[in-house]
Amino acid sequence: MRPRTVRVALWTAALLGLAACNGSIAPLEQPLAPGQFVANGARLVVAPGDLQQLADTVHWLAGHQVDVAVPPQPIAGTLLTRSAFVATIKLGSAKADWTDTGSLVVQIGIGKVGISVIAAESGAPGCAVAWKAKSGLMKAEVSLTKDQDGPKAVLVAPPSVAFDQGGLSAVDACAAALPKEAWNLIDAQVTEALRAGLAQRVGAAATQVLRTALPPTAEVSGQIAVGGHYAAAKTLRVDSRFSALQPKVVSRELGFGEAILDVGIAVDLDACAVDVAPPSAAASAKLQPAEAPPSKAVLRRAIALDGALLQRMAWAWVRSGDWCRESGHPLEGLSTAAWPAKLVAQLAPWVDGAPTRARLWPHASPAVGVTDSPSGPLLTWTLQDATLELVASLGGADAVVLAIRGQLHGQFKPIVTQGGRLALAAVSASSVAAVVSSPLFGEQGIAAVASGSGLDELVSAAVRGIFEPAKVLPLEAMLPLGSVVTGVSRGGDGLWIWIDGGVSPP
Amino acid sequence: MLRRTPCNLNFMARCRDRLRAQFLLAIAALWAGWLAVACNSPPPLCVTGACPAGLSCDTATGECRPSAQTAPRAVPLLGAISAPPGASGAPVVVGFAPDRQSLVAVNGQELSYLAGPAAQGDEQPAGQQSAAARSLDGRLCVAWIRPSDHTLWFAEQKSKGWQREQVATAASGPVALTRHQETLTIAYRRADMASLKVALREAPGTWSVQDVPMPTPPANSQKVTADLGKSIAIVSGPSGLALSAYDATYGDLVLAVRAGNSWSVSRIAGADPATGAEIGDVGDPSALAVGPDGGLVLAYRDNTAGQLVLSRSAGGKMTRQVVTDGSVAGPAGTKTQDLVGTAISLAVRDDGRAVIAWFNGTKWRVEYAIQKQSGAFDLSTLPAPASARPQAWPSLSLNLDGSVWLSWVALDPLRGPAASQVSQLKILSGEP
């Protein structure tokens, strides 16, 4: 695959990181069935508030100044030749805007420029001419397009440069005697040489920034190894494609730039998961905006995951068996004293100590949603039927001392790790209409434990243990070098993952 | 008086003849009955041959199934038990009696308290973790931990009571006991739970203690093992002592073999031997036995895969065979996994076939599997009586006559831990 294609394959892998991917993309043997797609499910977005950061990045990439070295050139229609010259053009502030047609226009201010050239006939002494400008403005418009070679980011037109109060003046007295055509041609040559020098640097930088922010890529397919705790590794098949021939800005009224991806997901059914069809909800055709983090960024954009895609990802995650899980670490905060009082009397005489492990068996596919909380968005999930088992030791032998079966609710918090990675941490869980049973409860084996009697604390601690450590999503492999995840926001029923920094290779 | 007695002196001779006739008739009736049973017995489909006592042949499958459970003995035991094999018959069971907080040996209806307040009035509770074995002359030997002062103890049964010996200090459970040639050997954890020791009985009252070398960390790992021996097993084989232990730091199964005076220690499961990469949490618990060819036979739980595994040493390598993964049908067409093998007992018969018993921690049932000649396992669950009392802590005993007994503890959730009882069942008969 071409590097750019690889990058988007990895983007897709990242999107499916929520589906517990732990492998790398490989060619897909067979394309996914059309029904497996979530159209418009994922978008790469640049928020209007971050446009200045795009411009700043263009400026940073182009540099603070552009050195232009121009060789000698005959002055047409005369016997004169304009001498070589070297110019240093200082770049000033930059800004960027989306156009109505979805292209990115970058404007960069140009500082004072002063150049001296000599016009001379061959073998004769020359006359020095000064070219000066107080300031200037360069404008480059780049767009994502597609031709026979595939999608790419290109300059819509040659960048334009306008100089303020530019012009020629005679340095040597003999220069005044030069023909007017020579003056005009010298002016045109210098202006074009400066424009070309600027265009090469600024245009390349602007194209590179757009390609990074909203990468235009070909369709990509792949498969990712996923594995449940108890099951052998399964294959999560992934397919993604742009829904239009060329990605473009579609949310003009909101000022968002976005590239739209269709994402297809399919996974082999694990024996521990229910065999149900994937959610059929269609993704929202319109981008549902999210609030950008208040901090400034070098080059910020977001992966916006539509609620329908989140549903499909949760379906795939559970279907792969990855939710048939057992806590890998001793449970915290689960002393027998913290159990519902009703259970303490029945279980404490038997067990060696607090439960050591918890196991989860989903008997349904989850429904997921996104809600706000004071600490940021939360990914909520509901399993209509699940069994949660608490394991404790009795005389050195581990056994399931408590089984809680019923409706299970939980919340994951997307968190940004110290290293700029995204992880999902279970924060709380609760049960509804659960049947609490244990072989140690006597003949019936069932205890009536009312909600609010400490059962939810028990369920929360167990679910936190089951999903501990927080699931780190493998984003770093697909991001441009140096980029990091900086935040997560809610956008309607979707989730926005904010990414800063990094630039794709030219 | 004489007149009222049929067999008075006057009729003694005739009476004797009548008794002899009745005896012969009874013998004939028994013989005829046996013949009737034998002639009407199912065809010899059962893989273990004629089904042993306590089992009946399922003519549909040709397999022996438990037909009855022996009556529980009215001896409360709670926790892991040991049932060292004897010559024949139900083995003696050693375990912790929660009502007396003491270590007890149960031989039929006879109880012998070895440690704790019931044995010595002023002693702290002791024997929650113990192990038992037979000495060379067949005497019952028991090792246990007294947690109050972290001491390791040993007792040997004598004709009149028990001879107790303190073996070591700074000791912690679990303990494992075996006889290597003539020397009784105890494996135990140091009190810091970070390393293992073995104590060898040089003579009555005289023990030598050795450190078991620590396993080296897996390749590319620097972390030092800090929790070794949460579960251990020991066995004596022709090539020396073998000790299996769980390394909780890495989640690996460690095997230490002592030949002569030198130890070799290796991680045999849970870590990739080539790369050192962790490939699962394996080896808690484990059980050891020796096959007729002298090779090690090892049963252990693979916690990551949820499997009970049987492993045999063959040609310098360990084979791996899954006995059960605990898969059961769950709701909505799903499959779930029972928590199988969190307590394991292993025996290997003279023909090399393994018998494994384990605790199903989800169903709270003792289950066992008898290996067929083909190598496959025939899984069985102990019959659940009407009261469906939870079962735990299986212990297998391979008697000298080849019979295999399964002992376990039946719990009484309604009456509490002190009402737990030990039960026993002969699951395989001895060789004819």
C-alpha cells in the first residue's frame, strides 16, 4: 500500500480501536457486505476555531523567511540582461479560511523587501536598479481532489502575491536612461521570481497541512486481530471508503472542514457472545458539532465518531468475545465489609477474604450512548441481560461466591493518558432487576438484595476491575509523527477525539 | 431353658448338621445369585472393564457411571484435604476441623487430632494448611503449618498416638509432603512468601532444610519474583524430587527438579521459553504424579484460557492436553465457562492412565475424569443428592491394590462451615 493509504488504514484501525483491536491491518480477503457499512459514520474534522492553528502550522512549515536565489535573465526586446539576485523574504502572520467550495485558503503576510539588480549589455558596465516593497500578501488555495492517480491535495491555482507600494527606482544615474519596456520587464521578472519562490514554500506547506488535517485517501480494507479473554483471537474485518469521490467541506454553515468516511465492521462470532444482527441505525448526514478544547494547539483536528458507528463498534466489540472478561488484577475496594449487609452474614463465614476476581458474561448486545459529565463525556452502555460473577477464595480454592444476573449499566470515560494516548476507563456500573444468587445462600441459592443496599457499589467495583487497566486505543501508530490525543468531546450522540500536532510527510 | 433352645445339647449333633446345611444352602444361593447377576450383566463395553463398586455400567454409552454416593461421615472438615493412599479401602482423610479449629485425621469413624486446641489444649489453631503421605513402612505422616508462630510441624502415626516434631520456623503455607526413597520431604513457603524451601527428614526429629533455587525471570524481564508458591505440589520420581509452584509475579508455572543435590528450575508454562513473552496466567493450582515410565505427569489450571490441562514429560518436552475448558451452554445461545480446576487432585494408574479430580467453582461440584486407553478423558460429575449440597476440595487416592478413591468435602450452607462433612467414593476398582 502507498504510505498515505497505510495512514488511513491506520486511521480506520484507530476508529476501530474502540472495538479492542490489538493487531495491524492486513488485506481483506473479501469485501464486507454492504449492510456492514455505516455511511458517514466517521469524519475527520477541523473546527472553525482551529483554522488559525492551520494557518500557524502553514507558517511554521514554510518558515519565518524565504530565501530566493534568481539567476540572470535576458530582458526581452532589448540587448540587456538582468543580473542574478538573492532575496530574503520575511513571512508575517498567516490566516486560513474555508471557501464555499470546500478548499482551504491560506494567506500569509510578507514583510518589507528590498532588492538590487543590474541591467547591462554584454561586456558593458551595468546600471543598478532597486526593487522595493513595503509589504505584501500571499494567497494559496488548496483543495482535496481526485484524478486518475487517485485522491490528493493540490493547489487550486498558482498562489498569488500582491506587493504594496512595490516598484523600481534607479540606483545609478544611467538607470534612468533604460527603456520603459526594460523597467517593466525587470519589475515583472522580480515579482514573478519572488512569487515563485514563495509559492514553492508556502504552497507546499499549505498542501501538506490540508493533507494532514483531512487526508484524502483511497478506499482501504483490512482485518484486525481481536480476542476475548477466554477465546482464541478473532478477526475483526474492517473496510472503509470515502462516501464521495472527493472529500470536501460540507458543513459550511458551521465552518467545519471535514472528510467523510464510511466504515464497515464485521467480526467472527465468539461462542460466548449472542448472535444478533448489527445495529441498523444510519449515521447522521450532518455533522453534530462539539466544543473544542480551550487550549491552543499546533495543528488540531478531530476524529468525529457518529453515534451509529459507536453502536456498531460496541456490537463488534462484544461480538468478538472481548467482553467475556475476567478481571486481571485483584479487585480494589471490595472488602467483605463493603458488601451489602445482607450478603456479609451469609458469605463472610465461608470466604478467606474479599473477592479476588470478577467475571462478566454478556447475554445481549450492548446499547451505547454518549453523555456529558463535569469531567467530560462518558460513553454509556446497557446490556439488557448479563451475568456478573464475583470470585473469592475458600480454603485456598477460588469459587464463584456471588452471581448477579440482570440488566447491567455502565460508563466508560475516555481519558487521555500522559503520553497523549486515548484510553477507555470503566468508571461505574449498576444493575437493574438483578437476581443475586450463590450456592452459599442455602437451598434456593437466591438472595433478595434491594437496589441501593450496596449492591451497585459491588457491581461498580467488579466492572472497574474487569475493565482494568483502561483499554488504550492504538492511535499512536496511525497519527502523524509527533501528534498526540489531547481531549475528547461529545458531539450530539457521537464522540469527538481531538488530536494535536504532527505533520504528514510531503 | 434347654427345651426352649432348638440347639440344646441333646440335639447338638443334629443341629450342627442343620446349620451346616443352611450354610451350604446360603453359599449355593449366593453362588447362584452371583451367576444370575454375571449372566445378566451388560456386555463388557465399559472402558474400565467390569464397573467397580459404586459405579454401574451405562449400557447406552458403555461407560461406568457413579451409581451411589457413600454416606457422608459425620466429621466436619473445611478446606483442602489430603487422603494418602493405603493398601485398600477408603483412605484416611486429613484436614482442618472448623468446629475444633484443629487438624484431624479421619479413619472411618475414628478421629485423631494432631494439632490445634483439640490436640493440645493450649495450642493456637493449626492445620488449616496441611499435607499427608505414607512413610516407607506405611505409617501415616502429616505436615502442617501453625500460623500463630509461622512454624512447620510434622507428625508420624505410631501404634499409640502421634509423634510430633517441629520442623522449621519462618514457614508459611501451603505445604506439600512426599516420600522420596526413604526420606520424607516437605515443601513449604518461607514466611515472606517469596521463596520455597524443602525440609528432609534425616531421622526422627532431625530435619535438614534447603532453599529451592528461585526461577530466573523470563527473558527480557527484570522484575524479581516476589510471590512464589501460592500453590505447590511435590512428587518423588526415579530421577529425583519434582516440585511445581505458581509464580504469582509472572503468572507462570515453575518446575523445580532435584537430582542428587542439584536443582534445575524452569518456567514450563505461562511464558514463551524463547522470547520470555508472557502468554498467560498459568499454574495455580497444580498437581504432580509420576507415570509408570518414570515420567512426570502434571495437571494445572490455565487461568487465562480457563482450562484444566494435563501435561506429561516426554522426550525432554512437556506435552499439553486440555482435560476440560469448562464450557457450558449459557443464555441466549451463548457459551460460558465454568471456573474449573481451582483445586486439583491427580493420580496415575499403573497402566499410565491418569485420573484427575477438580473443583468446579461455578457449580460448586467435584468433577473427575478418567483417561481412556485412547488418551481421551471421560468426564464425570459426582452425583448430586437431593439436598444438592455444594462440594469442594477433591482428593484422589490411588491405593496399592490399584483402586482409586475420591474424597471431598460437602458443605452445608444452611448450618454453616462447622457442618461441612467429608465424603468418599471409590471411582475405580483395583486390578483383579
